[in-house]
Amino acid sequence: MTQRKERADALRNREAVLTAADDLFASSQSPRSVSMDDVAAAAGVGKGTLFRRFGDRTGLIQALYEARTQPLRDAVDSGPPPLGPSTPPHDRVRALLDAVLRFKLDNRHLALALEEAGSGSPYQAEHYTWWHRTLRDTLRQIPSVPSGDFAAHALLAATRADLVEHLAGQAHMTAERMRSELAAYVSKVLADGKGSDD
């Protein structure tokens, strides 16, 4: 009975921490300004609880990002069109990249915090390798794309959080225009007959 209560308390603490971190990243002017102390205070838990549960700030950001992206990943792995695996490859590539961009627009500071977190390459992060692999495998079904591996990297670069933040925050580009520009760029890369001279 005691163990069950402790597990329930631990689950509540985890949810409280993720909710607090989510709110802090959403409302902060800069993701760098959110500290573990801030999250612990907002969640009403000790700082030691955060480190035991998540390891460090990067681990906390990754856990929050994964919780946010899981429904999207489920839709990509096993859902219906336009994201699911049964979608024709041209349509799926467009839908995948639009979904990544919309997610980063909706979670700008969290996505930026994740890309800035830690000292390792963002290209080695689990979430990036998963998106790259999914996009690469879809691109390989399109004969007009010469290198699915490189093309997947190049297309995902157009959705990097720092670029999204620059375009939305500094250049004041609307979400609708950003999505439209990305869709046009993807069409060029796929060489789908919409022209290549403008």
C-alpha cells in the first residue's frame, strides 16, 4: 500500500513538474532564463526531486518535449493519411514537414530550448534521428529525389527552431506565410512539375 501511494505521488510530482516547466517555457522571453530552481518552485517540489527524476535540465526539457510530441509521433507511425505510412510519398513528405513546422510554431520556446540544451549535436538527438529516418525512408520512395538521406537533412533544416524563432520573432513572418513558403520549397525539392525557374 505504501509503495502504491509513493508511485502515485511520484506520478503526480512528475506531472506537476512537466506542467510547471511547460508554463515557464511558454511564458519566458528566452528559454535560457528558465532554471531548475524556477521549475522546482513553480511545481512545489524540491530541486532534488527534479534531478532524481530527470537527471538535469536537458533531461527535463527532453521529457517535456517527448510528452508533447508523442501524439504526433503516434499519428506518423500508425495513423491515417496524411501523416500515416499509407499516405502516397509526395503527400506524406509535405504533411510531415508541415506537421514539424506547426509543432515548432506552437511550441517555439520549448523547441528552441531543446535545440540549445546540452553540448552534443542536435543532429544526434533521438527526436531528430527519428524525424530524419521517417522522412528519409519516405523520400526514398520518390525517384526524382537523388539522395533521400541528404534531402531529409536539408528539408528538416528549414524547420529548425532557431530559424522558426527568427522568422516569427524577428522577421514577424506569419505562421500561414511560413507554412506556405515551406510548402513551395518542398515542391521544388520533390521536382513535382510545379516549375523550377522562379
